Amino acid sequence: MANKNYNILIVDDDAEFHQQIRYAFRRNYVFEGAINQEHLEKKLKERSDFDLILLDLMLDDSNEMVGLDMIPDLASRFPEIPIIVVTADKKIDTVVQAMKQGARDFLTKADYDFDFWNKKFQEVLQSQSLREENKALRQEVQKHRDQKQKEFTFIGESQKILEIKRILRLVSEEPDITVLITGETGVGKEVAARFLHSHGARKDKPFQAVNLSAIQKTLLESTLFGHKKGAFTGATRDMEGYFKQANGGILMLDEIGDIDANIQIKLLRFLETKMIRPVGADKDIQLDVQIVAATHRDLKDEVQKGHFRADLYQRLKAMVVKIPALRERRADIPLILQHYYPGEDVNEIISPMAMDKLKNYHWPGNIRELKNAISYMQLRKKIFDRKQIDLDCLPVEIQEFNELVDTFYTNGSSAPDQEMAPTSPESPPPPSNLTIEEEHALIDLRKIEQSLFRKNKVKKDVAVELGLENTDNLRYKIKKYFDKHPHLFKDFPLICESYKRIVKLEE
């Protein structure tokens, strides 16, 4: 049954035809009529929300197809209103010309049949409805992309950042090259990857980002490559992995230095063949995906230690882009702060002394830590009812930070990624014989310990502060470190207390 709410405009100089159509379809549609071009313009001026126009090609006694000449203009001005041409002329040339001009379909009066005409009406109306839905969906997708672009804006005018932007723009013109983005945790590696995506040949295609270190090893293969129903216990349906979801676009594999040998082999195979095989499948799938990998680790060192495949490293390092730590580009800090206060002057919102503290702090958590600090400062400003964000509004570790201690980090020093601990809890000096992997684990554990202290051991707040999606990811990170380096946990009482089921130290 047709929808009574559809409004159809009949444009025909034959009064009998108007009556015939109105009577035949009176139960299914609402009709209005026009007898010539002038009358049509008047109707469209009164309302432009018609769902369909039935247009006769012969609108006067001149024997000229006036309606045919009207189609391009109507289609241009009212693209959302489909046109069905109705005429007694059966010539195929007329049909072809009408369709070329922009008509959606064609009906001849001599072939009038209620069921056939109703079917045509419905096909065109439903097709238009689908077009509108697709248009709305595209607008929603674009809106989402614009929001993501705003969220991941690559901010910075320092010399280092300007050079990186230039390189990324050039690299974006090579849509098949594999890119490796390196840098400390929180420097904005995903921001750089999205910048590359937004400027390249794949900018209108999907962008997928996945943090490999946050996914349990047993689930990583199916998460990346997908699985077939019944492939393993709990696989109740087919699932597309991140590779398939990113087809045609870019897949960012963050923390690629953390994946095991099995996933490394499968990734290497994809880079060589552009093919994947979902878990439980018996056929390969050909994909077109550009890989952007990212890591805070030294992959060359990981290769030497036997933790990372040399052949995969060779494929990944085709183009390496290193993102500097925030302490190496302090001049960008006011610009980043300004980004989070649109329409306002950040120098009026933040006091000069507070701004100096923010600029001189060493930011071990980089951009991620700065974003968390902004949220904290805004809340403290409200609590204290201050006109400006002053020193009292800053996080305690920034207030108490001694810039003299930070001399090792100034002027773009390549110091190791170590965090200065706040006054409480105190962090003991690291042993001198640690491996690089243990040093990275120790840095992360210190951040977790200090966050537990600042957030009163509220795990959800700790996960948010550390940039993790949820408490499960925080728990998984701690378990991973304890499984590999249990000897490091004796110096982190808050972690041991908060995760007793995971951290079981020998007495």
C-alpha cells in the first residue's frame, strides 16, 4: 500500500488527465496540479516539498515539447524532487532525451494501467527516499570526520612540527607507502597519522586506529583479521577485523613493538601480498589498506634483542617520522592550550605565572598529560571560584616541579623518557643494570603508581588520566608487566595493594 503522505504535483494542460489521475490514486497519494510553466512556478514558490512531479512534455498547442526544456532547470533547482515524464509520445528518442535531461522515469498515457503506474511511482519515490537517506548518512559521516579532525588537530608552529607536517604532506601523496611513526607515549602519533590521512589520496576512505598493546594476545589475531562463525569458543557470528574495516583507507597500528611473533608474521605477509585470512576461514581476502605503524620503542634495539623480526622492521622503516616530545617544543604549549579555549584569549584565562609553570614543566606524559591537566585546571578554577587559572589551580606535580632539576631535558635533549616523581609517593632510583624493556616498564609503572596516588586509588579515574579506554585495559597492562617483570613491583605499594589478585609477590 502506498503512503498517503506522498505529495505529487501534476503538470499537464489536459484537465481530463488531472481528474483521471486524482480519482484513480485518491486513496494512495495527495495531488496538486499545474497546467503550464507559469502555474508550475507559482506552485513551487508556494511549497517546494513535493515528493514527485508528473510532467507532461506538451504543455501548449504549439506542438513543441516545452516540458522537455523545463527538465534540466527543475532538476537543478529541485534535485530532491524526482521527475517522471508523462506524454502520449512513444518515440524512443524522446524517452532517451528526457532521461538525459534529468527525468527519473517515463510513462506514456496510451499505456495507462493503475498497477503499472503505481509500481513506477513507488520505485521512484523509494529510490529518492534511499538517496535522501544516503545523503543524510554521508553528511553524518562527514560530520563525524570533521569532529574527529577537530579532536585530532595537529597543533604546532615550532620548526620541528612544521618540518614534520611538510614531510607528512609529501608522504600522503604516496598512498601505498608504509609509514612508521615513532616517539614517546602521548606525543600525538595518532594525530600525525590522521594528519597524513586528511591530506592524502585516501582522505575520503576509512581511517582505523587500534592500540595493539591494549588487546589481549588471545584476541589480537581475530580483532585485526576477523574471524568466521565457530572459529573458536565464543565466535557466534562472522566478524570483520580492523583490516577489513579499513579497506581502501588507512589502518594505524599503534604500539606495534608490543605484538608477538605470530602477529608479526601475519602482518609481514599482508605487507608483501596485501592479503589476509580471517581466523577459521579457508580463503584469503585481497585488501587495499595503507599501514601506518607507531611505537614508543626502539625497534632496531628490539630486533637486536630478538623481540622483533628483522624483515618486518625493514618493511616498516620505509618511511620513519619521529614526533618530538612536548618538552622539546615548549613554544607550542600556548598554541595547544589555545586550541582548548576556542573563541577566548588563553593569556586572559591563564595567569602569567601559571603559564610559565606550564611552559617550563617537563611533561613526561606529553600532549596526553597536558590535555588531562587542562581538564583538572578547569575544574579547580570552578572549585576555587577564580577569575583566572592561577598557580593553585595547577596539578600538584606541576606546582612542585623544580625547573633546575630539568636542565637535562632542555633545548631538545635526547634524554630517556623518565618521569620526575611527585613529592608523594617517592620513587626510588632505578637500578643501573636494567634492560631497555625493563626501563620502559618501570616508567609506565611509576606513572600508574603516581596516578593511583593522585586519584585516591580510583581505578576508573586512573585509566582516564593515563589515556586508557577503560579499567580492563589498565588491569591488562599491569598484568602484562607483572608476568614479564615481577621483580619491579616491590617498589610500587599502591599498585600491589590495588591489584592483589594480579600482583602476588613472594614474601
